[in-house]
Amino acid sequence: MDDEGILDLFYERSEQAVTELDRKYGAAVRRTAGNILRDRLDVEECLNDTWLAAWNTIPPQRPDPLVSYVCRIARNLAVKRYRADTAAKRNGSYDLVLDELEECIPSGVDVESELERRELTAAINRFLETLDREDRVLFVRRYFFADPVAQLAAATRFSANRTSVRLFRLREKLRNYLQKEGLSV
Amino acid sequence: MNRDDLSDAIGGIDGRFIAEAYSHDPEAASGPSERIVRMKTKRMVSLALAAALILSLGLAAYAVGSIHLARQQELRQDLKVDENNAGSYVEYTLPETQEPQGAVLLSAVNDGTEERVYVNVSPVTEEELAGFADGASRFSWSIEGYELGGFAGPSLPVDLNLSGKEAIREALLQYAYDAETQTATLECWLTVDSFKKAMEALGTDTVPLQLNLSTDAGTRCLGTIDFALTDEQSRSFDFGRAVYHDEEFDKEIEIVGLELTPFSAVWKVHYEGDALLHSPGGDQQAGRDWLLLEDKVCQDAQLVFSDGSTFSTGGALTTPYENGVVRQYCGWGGAIDIGDVQRIVLHDLVLWEAP
């Protein structure tokens, strides 16, 4: 079923909508949550929460693309759970992603309010616009979907080393970009 | 700002980018490529050679000893060491006593910027190695007594093309693992400059390099080797600040020189405004044409060998600005014969030619 058909089911308040959503995007959502959470039960719970959130927000929302909408919900729920579960310890694979992101933080830029956080997201969107498609996909797959480097390496047909270096270069670019943008935050 | 702020901000990025990345999901791609089939044959030949040699050593040492020897031979062949006279590639003498556990140093090569170190480690379970494909297992190296560490990963053939988690798992177990001895072959990447600092701080010529495996169960040390930096093999080309005019961007870029090793290259280029563009405040959007032109130099320039074959160093992995030039570092898997380079050209511009 295409996205429009699934959205129509949501608008009709048909429970079949969730079944179709799970059939089409269940694997993507499971994987998004599974890259962040290691516990299978947590992942399933995250999946159910994602479908519930979709049910509660569509309508009035009519997201396009639908896959981005549900993956975003799943990621944000998984990150929230991850933070709650791992507050006192740092050994998850998502910690590696966070460690890498730490390298992108320029000095002198602070984010204290929701408005500034939105501005930061807008700056990252502008940064992503500057990248070529291959680099942008690599960045989003690593830092949004939290895909392991080995998997990205295989997908990009480079060695893991080269992929790590390429990600490093992208982080350098983002840090420089944010530093420049930070002057106006 | 902290890393959680940044993570949250990335969580809110434009849905177009998420959909674009989703459509590139490697899980959606097809299975193992033809390349894998070819490599299977290669590995069988290597193992057969190793087994033949080992017969004379007695069966008791075979199980563990053969895998170290076999791996050395596979790496040598895969990295095209003999074929392309990579003199900087160093193989180490294998231990006479074949212990079933710990780390065994196989070989290393210094490309001037990075040192690649190949190590066999055991015991590693099949599940632990396969877990590398989805991030459930992570390998790393660290230096005992010094705050320095980095990533390591299972060593796979350099030209192997893989798509999808299952294909990666299969390749890991096929090329980087010996089930009988529970031995995994790892490749570690060490930054040469950082490693030198570690040696200086420890006041020694060798450092204790510790190999680690992290899983949900925690981190355990797989073994430690004493390691010293190896010598690099390089060849420098001075282009006398050759000027390349690019018609697409209508810009001119000076190509100052090239530092070449069997496994890497540094293209040194200079253009108006390069220092500013590569500074933290550099406007990369405004300088996009220059960045593309930098890449063009690395990607389009051809090294021409005596048999007429050509090689491109590929796009740069890092581009620091140092001493008045942008240093574009490029790396690749298998060695090239740097002594056999006869010409270097960029489209119609001959940058260098053997006398």
C-alpha cells in the first residue's frame, strides 16, 4: 500500500492503518530503534510507542514523507529511553555516535532555549544542503539512524577506515560550519 | 552546547534528508557480489599453500600456527605487496610457541599519516566477530599507560564490495575468522603523529598496544603486543607550482607537489583564499567551487606507469591547510608501485614526466 493509502486509513480512524504502517515501515523503525537500544524488548516497546504516537497525531498531521515522520518519532523515543537507561554508564554503541558528535561542537556556541535549539537544527539543515548527496546520506545514516561504521563501509564500498576518515572530515566541516553560524546564535 | 543538544538537533532534521538516506538503506540492497565468489577461491588457495608448508612442522602446531601464516600470506597478496614492490610493508616473525590465546602481530605498514597494523587475536567467538556487522561488538586499540586509543576492525579484502548486514556477517566470518582456533584478524589504524607523541611521553621506542573487544557484556582485553612505528616509503614530486585552469569553474589552482607512498598520497595545492576557506570561520558554501576543484585535482589526475596503466588517487579524506598549502590526503587499499610512475597528468596538463 502506498503512503497516501495508509494516511487515508489513519484519517478514517481504521486500525488497519497501524497494521499497514507496520508492514511497510516496521523494519525501518525497528532498525532505527535497534541501532540505539540493545534490548530487544525495549526496541519492541519503542516500536509500539511509535505507532501510538502516529495514531495520536495523524490526523491532524499528514506527513510527507511518511517514512521520515515515523523514523524521527522512533529515533527520538529511542534516544529518550537510551538516556534514561544509561545515565550512569557509558558502554552502548550509541555512545560512540555521541562521542563523535562531541567533536562537532564548536567553542563559544551555547544552546539554552528551545528557540536556539530550533536554530541549531536549521543550521544543520543548511549544512546538509551544502554536502553532495553521498556525503549527506553518509552523515544522516550515521548520526540520525546511528548505523554502525562497518555497515556504512560496506554500503559505500570503502574500507571501514576510509569511512571513518570520511565521517571525520564531515564532522570537521560541521564544526566549522556551526562555528560560523554560532556567531549569530 | 553539549553532544545531547547536537543529537537532539539532528533528530529534527528535514524529513527530505531522512527519506533520502532511508532510500539508501544498505539492508535494501542485494546480496553478496561476484567479488566474494572470487575471493573465496583466493583464500582457499592461500590456505592450501599454508597447509602444505605446515605439514613439515607437525600437526600439533598446525591449528594455531597455520592461521597466522595463512593470514600473513593472504594480506601480502591482497595488499599487492610483492606485485608492486611495497618495501614499507613489514612482516613479523611468528612466535615459535603457538599459544591459543592472546594477540599475535602479523604485519604493519606506515603510509606517512597512518600506520596500519594487522593482528591475530583469540579467543573471539563467532557471535562476537559477527556482531561487528551491526555494532553489537566493537574492536579498539589502546596504549597501556597513555591516554591514546582508536578503532580497530576485522581485516577484509581491500577490494571487497558488500551490501547488507547479512553479507557483511558472512564476509567477516569468511575472511577475518578461523572458527577452529577462534582467531580473528584485525586491522588497527594508528595516527603516526599521535603515536610518536605516545612514544615520547613513555620514553620508549616501542609501546604496549592493547587490543580490546567491547560488547554489551563489557570490555575485555584480547591481548597486548609491543609495537614500534615502521618506516615509510615515499616519493616526492615537485610540480614547480604548475597552474591548472579549470573551464567548468573558470578558476586557476596551483598544484604544488605530490607526496606518494604505496598506499596513500598527499596532493599539495594552493589558490587564492585557501587559508580563509580552511579556517574555522571559512564560508564553505561560498567556497564550494574551490572545494570541488580541490577534489577534481585528486580524482582526475592520473599516475601513468611504464606499462601504460593509470591510477587515480581518488577523493581526499582530509584536507588540512598547513604551511601555505592545502594538503589533500588520499588513501587506498592495495599498494601501487611508486617507483614505476612515469608521468603525472591532469587532463591536458602534464604535471611531471620521467626524464
